[in-house]
Amino acid sequence: MLSFLDMINHWLGYFNINAKLKNRIYIIIAFLGDLYLIYVTTRLLINHAWVRGLLYCLAVILITYCLYINAVYYYLDRNSRFDFLSPWLSKITGVVPTAEDAKPKRNARVINNAPNGYFTHQDIIPAQVEVDEHEQHNLQHVVQELLDDGIFTADYNGLSDSQIVAETATGEPVYALDSQQTPPYFELYHDKHLRRIEIYMGLNQMEKLAVGHIAKVGLTDIHTAHEQYELYLANLFVTGGPHKIAGRNGSTILMDGQYGLVANVAYRDREKR
């Protein structure tokens, strides 16, 4: 029985599973092993093997206690009031968990969230942005410039590698570029030669570069929308780029990626102006 449970334990090591989920599975496996030990202990006591039965009984009590405090922690997301073992182990090892370690938070920084002014929500609609190869090159250049100048931050939303593994599902990316970051300057420009509405972005107006173009405003094609409405870029956020994913054995994997743009457009009927 114990060999079978050990085989399951090794089998789980071949899969990328979220650390919290893996610990929950381990608790179930340990519970099955504990039931088996209870059966063995009962048989020993029935057969009057008092010494071995007593030793097995003490082992069952200790294992059941550890199972209980771990089940409360991993299934109920809190510490048990009967958890006297963890504080003692922390004192012995010198490792004292903090509230920040127990519940890591993503401290996303919102930088210059409204450089183009404020718009009412009823006048704003999401836009579909496309980025070609040339625009992607410009976008990477601008993002790197903003990172170098300290305007953008890229520290995985304040998460360490261990927190990324503990907090994210396996394969879910955690991007280096902190979320909800807005460039200091951006605007829309009607490029009549290319016949599209370009998004320009940069450190300032003098250093702006074309980083993408609008394909749709809401569900409306950009050409139709531009004919009917005056369009203004209300806000712009940079997404994507290099990221980390949770790997096996508590490690992270660094992967490259292209940047993207999330844009919201303000509009006004041309005939009502």
C-alpha cells in the first residue's frame, strides 16, 4: 500500500501542477496512507503486539495531526488554532513566515494614468489594435526607453520567483512589465498614405513613434467609424513582453514575447459638433 502511494507521489512529479493544488493532492495521498496505518495498528493490537501497536499508534496520531493542520492551511487558506507545531518549527529553524509571504500581493503601479485628460465612460469604447513587424520594433524601442528612464517598471508586479510559483497556475504567464502602465505621450494620427489610423507613442511628442494601428472601434470597422465620428485616444496600456511561467520543482521559466497594446477610444459624432 505504501509503495503504491509512493508511486503516485513520483508520478505527480512528471506533471507541471500548481504548487497549491499539488499540496492538496499530497494531503489526500497522505490521508490514504494514514488510513492504512490505522488498519495495520488495529491488526497489531488485536494480535496483542502491544509494543509495535503502541509505536504505530503514536505515529498515526502525529501523522493525523500534521494532516489536519495542513488540510486547514491548504483547503481553508488559514492557520488552525491548534497549530502548535509550525511556530515551534519556525523558532527552531529561524524562518518566521510573514503576512506578505503567506498572501503575496501584486502591487501594480499605475503611472500617469490619464495623460490625455479625462473622458466620461459613456464616450469611451474599446478598440482593436493591430501591430505589424515595423510597429512592433518601434514599440519595443519605446518600451525599453521608458524602462531605462524609470517611467515604466518591470519587476513582475513585485512577485518573487517563489511567489510566482505559489500564486499562479502552471503555464500562466507573469509578465515582467508591470500591469496598467500608460506611456507619458500617445496620440492617434490619420495616415492617408497607408489609409489607417496609427497610434503614436513615446517619451514625448518630439520622440513619438508609430507603434500600432486601430483595426476596429467596438464592432465597427475603423474606416466606417472614422467617417462617422471624431476619434480620440482616451487611454493606452502596454501589455505582453518577456514573462515567466511556473515550472517543475518550484522553479520558473523565463520566456520572451512580443508587446501588445490595449486602447480605448473616445468618440464624437461629426454632425453634432
